[in-house]
Amino acid sequence: MSNPVRLFLSAVPKDAALRDELDVCLKPHERSGRMDVWHEGRVGAGEASAVEARGRIEAADIVVLLVSPDFLASDRHHHEEAARALARSAAGEVVVVPVPVRHCDWSWTGFGRLKPLPAGGRPVNAWPHRDEPWAEVTRGLLEVAGQAARRRAAGGGPRPGAAGLPDVGRCIGRDAEVEALAAAVSRDPPGRVLLLGAAGIGKSTVSRAVLHRPEVVARFGERRFFVELDAAPDAASAAVALADALRVAPGPDLRQRALSFLAAGPAVLALDNLETPWDGGDQAGTEALLAELVAMPQLGLVASVRGAGRPGRVAWRAPVELRPLGPAEAEEMFCAIAGEEHRGEPALTELLSLQEGVPLAIDLLASAAQGNDLVNLRAEWELSRAAVLERGGGARDRLRSWKASLELSIGARRMTAEAHRLLAVLAVLPDGIAQRDLPAILPDAGPAAARALAQLRLAYFEAGRLKMLSPVREYVNGAYPPAAEDLGRVMEHYGELARTLGPLPGGPGGTEAAARLTPETANLDAMIRRGLAEAAAGRWIDAAAALTRFARFSGHASPLPLGRALEVARRAGDRRREALCTESLGGIALRRSQHAEATARYEQALPLYQKVGDVLGEASCIRRLGDIALARSQHAEAAARYEQALPLYQKVGDVLGEANCIKSLGNIALARSQHAQATARYEQALPLYRRVGDVLGEANCIKSLGDIALRRSQHAEATARYEQALPLYRRVGDVLGEANCIRSVGNIALRRSQHAEATARYEQALPLYRKVGDVLGEANCIKSLGNIALRRSQHTEAAGRYEQALPLYRKVGDVLGEANCIKSLGNIALRRSQHTEATARYEQARSLYRKVGAVLGEANCLQSLGNIARAYGDAGAAGALYQEALALYQRIPEPYSIGWTHHRLAGIAPDSMAQRRHVEAASAAWRSIDRMDLIARLDEDFGA
């Protein structure tokens, strides 16, 4: 290089060794002709003088201050050399770069607002290996030297700056924002607009895109300027950056010459990172500069600001705020950088979800994906987290380093000590913090600290919560762990929530408890897991177990750390807590109809309870094993379990357990169509539930009595029972009970041929079943929707529904549901006159009904087989099948089916007397049924 950039190194004699280390790093670049370095050590002993040093400062393009306590104490170096360098810097004649070499507070000095090297201002002698900071200092000085060389090459007068305008780069998913900003600055007179957003959200890219829009080019021609202010700590530095962007030559009156150039005609400015000088401590000076700019009537202005601040003295138009990209735009951006071969990969969807639409994070992630496998990149993310979001050579470049970008916001003046504390706490809470919890989490300062974080866009408010984007959280979590006192307070807060509210769902106050806990599930998981890692983990095991009822009744089981709690209890030899955790996991599995897993858990917990002499825990496990047997239609085994558990509950005086066993025995009677016995059991259990104030048990009994009424075609009574039970379920937050009631009301509507209402009820219940993971309820809803399609003669749709439900019934071992599906497929085959297939279906279903003692189902199969025999003209076989079915219907009894079977027997009677006898019997049976219910049942069958 024929005209090297001149560097002046200012250092006190005590720091000569450190200065010489930097000199060695710069020597190769000096030898190449890129720079000319001078410092006192370059002259012989005794030859250096203050006069020569001042001359070197006046000729320098860059002055490097090696800051230390001795430097600040030196009149010559601090008050003469540094002061003169700052004066020339204010005039735009030189760049001053502080390099802290030893620990000291230099924030109060005239150069205290300048951006130091290394980034972040960590002193060189504080690094374990000094080669690393010197390498970063050298890279930074080379960048500054390049800028100085370009500025010198610009010549003596200002020239139009569009020739040096930076490229747009990738601007994806921002068309609406760019269009709005371009329209604002292109109007007459030009508008002044703030562009707001968080770190890495793409403000610089959008600002550049605006300057390249066709309407902006047509309006302003070459007079379009992009001004980078992220290294300008005050108004004087901002004016220099402005002049540099305008390509105004250094010299006296630099600011005025730059302003005069702008005022000469229409122009548009994009002030990037305006918050640096405005929020950096020179608010008044920055606003004064802005006032001079907006006094020019033909000047359009776009100013990007991190956070939500709005500099004064400007009549800003409505600000434009950038939000995270959507999934499609995020994928588009990633593939534009990493390659189209990654589009649609499952691993890409997961990786992008972790970046939450932050463009810079996506850009850096895509760079890391180049030549990489996405599964491997996902594994790397798990190990390194936000460290993945760094591009080579980008340690100081906010556009190449997620760390550098975030640190600009974290280091802002508005970041109070309390805001720093809240930032660290927020990073360990994946669900964010409810605003009502802020005073408890950060006493006396929570709301004010939250405001500071939101204004800097390091966090945001959403639905009453303070939240943090995932890439921000990952970086802060690694770089700024919370103070022990703050973390302890947070853990206690969420631990108490778990222990206090976790047991309430399914009982009084359960709905409110579930609503309070639901948005905190990931926070509860994170804090309990931390607690389980402590030496005294017992109370954290209790906290995990306390959330079982919440998990069972709300469906939020996935994030709960019960499995981890079980490991900790087992390792500690705490058998009681081991049994508690094992039983709790069984309860969640049972709620999700995962019967094999639930059985294994209860069988593991049972001997543990017996060893520690916990009779109540023993009884609970036995009863739950009975529940599983009942769900699998293994009625004899279920009854034996309940009869075994009942005296254990009575032994310890547990009225609730006693009531549960009695109710469950009623469930068995109901499943066997023993309605009178079932009714007696429910009516025996109901006052016991009311005695102990168990709202859920009361609701279950009432609903079961509704089920009996429905089976007996007493629809009015059944509806009344369900409507009585539904608010009780909602009161305790039992989503499954609520779903069951809604589905049952749908069943009544279906019985009455009110197909639209029935469909609405089933579709209302279906997502509730899926929410709590109840496979059986899901299967029942799907099958019922198939029944509606069948009633409407939509055979293809009906068959599809039954085929969808059948594997769900088999998955949970529900033989009765499986049989019902197979029988319904037989009904479809019969309607299509596919008699062979129909016969096979009915015979298959009949054997399943017999297996579980479902008399009504078996009778219905016999009647359908009789219909097929009748269709073949075999009256004898049909009559025998009808008589066999009739005997079963009379056992239940089922008056509607009794009447219908007599009606069919009348149709094949051998003589008029027999025919009359069957007609009279049918009439007598139907007269015993409510008239409206009878009409509905007849309409239902005729419609089918």
C-alpha cells in the first residue's frame, strides 16, 4: 500500500511490555504497507519527547489508548495525548480506540463511551492466554484502518454516497414492512419513521431494503445514505459517522459541512442503531442533531432503534415494529442460505422452532448447516446451544455473532442492576413469568425491571406474562446465570405452587388450580428438576408427586419430572416416596388408557407400600388394578380387586376409598347390563362422596345413573343427570368427565335422530379426549360419528369411522368397543346386501360380546343374524335366532328391543294366532316406553 494508515499507540512506560506485544501483532501488517505504527518505544533512548508525540498524534489516522490505572493518572498520556486525540475525533479527523490492558474504571473519562477492543472491554491481562485478546484487537484495528483508508480515498469534497450504499442482503418475509417504510419516506414532504425491534430481528436489513426500493430510488436518486451508528457513543461520533456515510472529507467544520450537503436537495437517510448515541448517555446531543436533520423539508428519515424508545424533537410517523418470522418465512430464509436440499426435513422444523423466527439466529444457524447434517446440527445445538450461532471471524460483528448482537442490548444504559437480575432469572424459566408473580420473584423491583427488559426488547409481554425468545434465553442462560439468592427464591415460589395447587384438580377449586398451573408447566418442570439435583431432594420429590392429579385431569403430563423424581427416590432408598412416584406414574398412564404400563406401575408400587406398612397406598394400587381390569371388560377380575380393596379402606377409615370401590362395583354391574344392581351401588356410594365433599366422585355417580337411564331409553332423566354432573366436572377441572358428559348428551341426541346436534356434541368432546390422552374416549367419539353417518346412509364415511376407531379399542384392550365396531361394520355389509360378510362380522362380534358378558350386544347380533336368515327365506332359522335374542332381551330387560323382536316374529309367524300373540306382545312392550322416546327409537331404526 503506497499510502499506509498511520497508527499512534499511547501507553505509559509501566505498560511498555504490553504495548510491545501489540506492536509484534501489528508488525506483519506494517511490513505489508497497510499501516505505519508509531509509539515511544520506536525511538532511541532519550529521543522521545512530548513535542514529537504531539506531532505524531496530529498526523495519525488512528490513536490507540492502552488504558490502565497508570494511564489515567498520567497528565501527559491522559490529559494531553488522549484529550488531543478526542478533539481531533470530534472534528472527524481521527478514530480513537481504547484498549484496556489492566483493570481500572475508565467509564467516567472522555473516551469512556467509545467502543473498546477487545469487545466488552475485558482487560488484556485478565485473559488466561494473552494471544487471544491481542488477535481480536489486531482484527479490530485492521477493520478501522480499512475504513480510514476508504475515507481518505474519498478526496477533499463530498460526493454522492449511493455508490457506496450496502447491498440489501436477504430480506425475506418483510415485504409489508419495507413497502410501508418506502411509502412513508417517498411521500411529499418525506416522512420520518422509527423502525423498532429486538436484537437480531432484521432492522438493518429492512433499512437497507427500503433504500433500494424502486420508488425510493426514483424519488432520491443517488442521495440515499445508510449511516451505521452502532459504534457512535455520542452525538459528536454520530455526526462523524454521518459525514463518513455522506463521504464528506475529514477536516474543520465536518458536522456543518455534512449538514449543508444534505440540505442542498432531496435526500433520504437510514440511521441504523440510533439507540447507541441516544441511549448511550448523550440523549440531548443526539436529539439536537436529529432536530437539525428534520429541519430539512426534503429529507426522508428511517431510524432503527433497539427496543421501544422514541427519541424526541422529531414528529415521528407511526412506528413500524418488526416481529419474528413465521414458519414458512423462516424455512425460506434457512434454505436460501443452507441449500434447498434441507427443505421439508423433520429435523429442520425442530431446529427452526428453537429459533422462534429471529432472522439473525436463523441466518447463523443456516451458515452452521452448510456442509453439515441437520441431525448432527441438532445434536450440536443440544451440546452447545447459542454457541452454534457464531460465524467465523464474527466475535465483534453484530451481524455475524448472536453474542455480539445481544451484548449491545444487554450493555445498554437502561439495563439497571435489577433488570440484569431479572434477565438472568427469566432465562431459566421457559414459560416466562406471570406478571402477578413479578413482585414475588424480584421483590420491590420486578415491574420496573420488566419494563426495562421489554423496552430493550430483550423480553416481551404476552397474555399477562413476561417472556423471552428462545435464542435470547439460550444465550443468557449460558452467559448470565442467576444469583444464588434469586434462583433460590424462584425455586421456592414454583415448588410451593406445585405442592399447594397440584393436588387440587379433581376436587374443590380444581378448575382454578389447573388454570393457574397450566401456563407454568415448563417452569415447574425446570425448577423441580433443579431441586431434585440437590442433596436434600425429598421435598422436591413430593412436589413432583403433588402434580399427579394436575397431570391426570388436565392432560399436561409430558413435562412433569415424575420419572426423574422416581430415580432420585430409588437411589436414596426412600421406599415410601418410590412407591408414591411409581403409583403416580401409573395414574397418569391409566388416565391415558395405557393399561399395560399402568398395570406394571401399580404392581411395582404395591409391594413397596406393603413393605412400609402403608395400607392406604396398598388399597389404592389394588383398586386401580381393578379399574384396569374393568376397562378391559375383565369383570370377574375387576370385582375381585374391588372386593379386596374395600376392607382395606374400611380398616383405615378412608370413606373416599370405600365409596370408590362401591361405585366401581356399580360400574361392573352396569357393564353387565345389571341396571338394578348398578343403580343400588351408585346410590350407596353417592352419600359417601357427599359426606367427604368429594365433588368428582359425586359427579361420577350422577353421570353413571344417567348412563343407566340412557340404557333404559329414559332420555329425559338421562339428560337431567348429565346436566347435573357437567358443572361438577367443570368445577373440579376434570376434562375427561366433562368430555364424557358432552358425549353422553350427544348419544341422547343420536337416539332421538337429532344428528346435527349429536355431531356437534361429539366434535366438542373429541379434542377434550385427545387433550387428556384418553384413547378410549377418542375411539367412542369416532365410532359415534360413524353411527351418525350410518343413520344417514353414508356407508363409506361410516365404514371409515369404524375402521379408524377399531385399532384404538384394541390398543386399550376394550373388547366391548371392539365388538361394537365389528357389529357396525356388519350392519353396513347388511345394508349393502353383502350377507356373507355381514354374517362373518356378526359372528365375530357375538363371540366378543359373550366374552365380556354383554347381553344386549349378543342379543343384537342374534337379531341381525335372524334378519339375514329371513332375507334368505329361511323362516325357521330366523325364528330360532329371534327367539334366542328375545330371551336375552327379557333378561336385561330391554323393552324396545323386546317389542321389535316380537314384531319381527309376527312377520314370520306360521299362523294368525301366533302372529296376533306377537303383535300384542310388541305393543305391550312399546307401551311401557315413554311415547316420545319410542317414536325417536322407531325413527332411528327406520332411518337406518
